[in-house]
Amino acid sequence: MIKFSDIFKKSFINDASMDLNFAGIILALLSAYICGMIIYFIYKHFYKGVLYSHNFNVLLVLLSMVTAFIVLTISSNIVLSLGMVGALSIVRFRTAIKDPLDLGFMFFAISIGITCGAGLYLLSFVSTIIISLVYIFLVKVKTPVHVYLLIVKHNKKAGEEVDKILSGMKYALKNKTIYKDNIELTIEMKLKANDTGFVSELSELEGVHSAALIDYTGDYGE
């Protein structure tokens, strides 16, 4: 006697499997590779961080292709996909990503892999081009005001003169270190590219050991 549960199990297993043809696999991986290479060149030529990492850039291409074949595997067999989801859930990545843009590029590559693995090739190419153009536009747009860090080292006697020069400027004191008779100030300020003459004035003051202006990109102190 055939039970209803047996019929359900057999039909579920039969419907859960889907044959993948060789052409579909190659097309999905090739699409993921092409889109990944577009991300590769965009990241390489328009990177705005402190230190460019070639290995991370190669990882973006591999990540898009690996994600594509994972999606192919999941879509081909529901039973196998359940086991794969459980296996991937225990994987932990311990590498710290300091730049938020790097994290965005990783999600970019993973999204490309998902769409290519799902067979949405036109969506993958169009999205890759549009997102890349938006990124290039945002990187190339130059704002007249930049954020700088001013680091001044001076003795206590020169404190009044330093405050006098900085009094007419908008700034935020980030750190003040006092050791013996010396003081070190770390100041954040927004300036135009040409408004940096006060640095020379600070350096020429008696009692000022050094005055340095650093273009601040958000990676200071990492």
C-alpha cells in the first residue's frame, strides 16, 4: 500500500532536480567573468584609498565567478541547496575590511555572480555598466572644500600665538597631547586648496617645532 507521504517525497525529489547543460554553465561563468573584469578595471584605475591591493582586486573577479556557480548549484537541486546553505552558514571570514568602499565592491561582485548564475545576463551587464559609471562620476567630481588634519607641535610659550592664528578659522580639535613643556595638537578643518598659507605662518613662529597639514581621507590612524 502506497502512503501519501511516500508520493510526496518522490515527487519532491523529482521536481527538485534540474539538469544543467554545458552551454548554460559556460555562459553563466563567462558572463560573471566579463562583469568581474569590468569591476577589476574600475577598481584598479579609480581606486581612491590609501593602499591599492592587487590581490583584493583579483578576489573580486573570483568572487563573482564563485558566486555564479554556487547559484547554479542551488538552482539545479533544491535538496543539495539546503545542504550548501547549511555548510556556508558556518564559514567565517576573519579578514578585516577597513575601507567601506572595499565592502561595497565585494557586494557588487557577489550581486553580479547571483544574477549571472540565475541566468539574468542582460541585467548583469546593464547593472555593471550603470553602477560603474555612477562610481566614476562620484570619484571624478571634485569638491572645492577638502578635509584636512593639521598637526602642530609647539611649546607652552607659543600657545597664545598659535591660538591667535587659528582663531579666525573653523576647526575641530581632535586630540591634544601634553608632555613636559611641549604640546601636540591634532585639528580637523575644512579648507579650499589655496587656503594653506597659515601653515607657513605657524612654522615660522618661535616655539613651534613643526606644523603639518595632511589631506584627510578617513584612514588616519588605521
